[in-house]
Amino acid sequence: MNDLTQKLSKLIKDFESIKDSLNLKEKENELTKLEASATDPDFWKDHDKARSVMQEIGHIKEKLSALKKIEDDLSTLQKFREENEALEGFKSEISKLEEEIKKLKIDSYLSGPYDKKNALLSIHAGQGGTEAMDWASMLHRMYLRFFEKRGWKTETIDYSEGEEAGIKSVTVSVDGLYAYGYLKGEAGTHRLVRQSPFNADKLRQTSFALVEVLPELEEVDFPDIKIKDDDLEWQFFRASSQGGQNVQKVSTAVRLKHLPTELVVTAQTERYQEANRKIALNLLRAKLWAREQAMKEREVKDIKGDYRPASWGNQIRSYVLHPYKMVKDLRTEIESSDPEAILDGDLDTFIEAELKFLGNNRSKNNGK
């Protein structure tokens, strides 16, 4: 009985803390503005933007409704405890509330300015030839399975196949509310240790692949950086992407270089050159944003701690298939002895731990 009483007290305390961090008044004001915008006669002229707004309206309503229900349930249990201390009959209700509050806690970490955006995820094979390219392909499949389980839509923007197996690099756009917020912690180097399937001796081989994650930004999201036409160098070539039906006889693929920064992006999977031009501009905008963020972080690293962008020197997770089986996140210390499940897209435990890790670091840095 005492254990359940203490558990209820902790849940009430945790819930109040989460409510404060979520800033409910701000959420309600945001909902009012979004619903007002949806009444504009021209609202559905931009279908993608309208769909995103409606998705956000649904998400905020769902969150506010969940908060109200949890608050009511906690209040009911609190009153019952005050009148009759026996909570034994409410074990299942308290366990359910624990899970719901845990989920809210995870959501509370998604407070970055672009966390709610769609994501652009890229995978690049490291040195090591076919081994590394096969590893990049395995990661590509892992993330596609994770996106599928979450119900997120994906589209391949750029795809470069390996000569013998696997992929050299791939970029995928991920369409889902808070996709960037959930995925940003995946950026960094992923290391694989296994017996090589590409040599007769099956020697143990270590391979590396780099994962980059960027928010999908539109011009209205990023008004401070102007992309001038004179700063752009366009090249057009025939697509050589995954899927024979997408390979064109005309030059639909684009390569875009931003001359001031020398950033280069490519887009080649759409059938029409204009569509690939638009994708390339969005990808460039995201990379310029990431570059600006990295520069800002470097300026204040002594105050806010160590900042590590998605770079080869930033190893975040190790996947060992031989001589034992283990996946370990090097930041959160989360481990799994079932790498097959992880590589099949079972990433929730790792990603939830990353969100908590990043959220706690942000809180510490903001407090300095």
C-alpha cells in the first residue's frame, strides 16, 4: 500500500513538472492560430503546407486531450487516497499512468525550434570498399524499417550504388511529425564488427558509415540566410539512381554547388528536372542551416559544453555481430544483445534514451 502511495505521489510530481516544461498556454495559443489559418479560403491552395498544418492541429489536440485525461485520473486517485488509503485495487491504473507519463516525458524533450519538421537522413559508406558499402546498405534498411513501423512516409532523394554490393551514399526525406526531433540523435558514425561475408576466410572486419540528419526547411523557416541565384552553380546529368523505372534518357538529375561555401548537393530520383531542382534547393538550405548552427556552437562551446556535429570523429553506436552479439550506444550506455532486432528497425529504446540524453544536456547548458 505504501509503495503505491509513494508511486502516486511521484507520478503527480512528475506530471506537474512535465506540464510546466510543455508550456500549455503557449500550445493553446498556437492551436488557436493554426485553426484560424485553416479557415482562410486559400488555405488548401498549397496542399503540402495545409496537410502539415492539419497534422500539427491534430497533434496538439491529441496532446492537450492526453494531458487533461491524465490530470483527471491523477486527481481521482489522489482524492481516493485522501478518503481511503487503500490503493491496491488501482495497480493497473497506476501502471498505465506510469507509461503515459513516460511517453509525455519523451515528448517534452522535443522542444527544439525545428524538432517538429520532416527530416533529411543521409548515409555515407566509410573507407573499406565493399564491406563499408554493404554496412551502409544495412543501415539504410534499418532506418526504412523504423520509419515504416512509425507510419512515416519516405522518398529517396539521391542514391549511389556500390560497385559490387551495397551503397556508397543515400539521402532519404522522411515525412512525419517530429521526424527531425526523433532522428537528430542518430547523426554520427555507426560502427559494425562482424565476420566478413565477402572473403573466403570470413575474417573479422570493422566497417564504418556516417549518418547525417537535417530538418527539411523551407524558405519561410530560414529567412536569415538568402540563397542568391548568382551564388549557385547548376549541373545536369542523367539519373543513375535506384530503380530502373526512374532512370531517364534525358538529364533530369541535378548537382547544385553553393559557391560561397562550396557545399554540393545532388538530387536525381524524380522524373522531372524541375522537381529535382526544388529538392536540391531544400537540401542545400538544410545544409546551410547546419553549417550556421555548427559555427554558432563552436563560438559558445566553452559555455555550453562539447558540440559534435555528424562527423567521422563522432562515433555514437557500435554494432557487434562477432565474436559476440551486442549493440551499444556510446553516449547513453544503452545496450541490446539482439542486434538482429535493432537492424530490423527496433530502435525505440535507443532513440528514447537519446532524446533524454540530449534533453538533459540542453537543460544543463541552459542553466549555465
